[in-house]
Amino acid sequence: MDTESIAGFIGLGVGLLVLLGLSIFESRTYRREHNGEGMMHHWLSEHHVLDRMRRKH
């Protein structure tokens, strides 16, 4: 491996860590501001996906 490849992998790793950190921060902030409801639950309920997934007995 040459130095450019190693630098590219390091940059990729740092970018992914930043993306993961920001995602966790945004998720916690959203949950705090919306009384414990998560982003995915909000999106799924707004698009009525949860209604379709519930089994009717």
C-alpha cells in the first residue's frame, strides 16, 4: 500500500466516525425535544407504516 491509499482510508475512517457521532447527537436531541419519541418511530407513524405492520386478530 502506498501513502495515498493509507491516507484515504484514514480520511474515510475519520469521516465515518464524525457521521456516526453527529447521528447519535441528533437522535438524542430529537428524542429530548419530542418527549421520548424517536425519529424512526415518528417517521413510521406519520407514513402509517406501523398501522400496516400491526396484526389484526
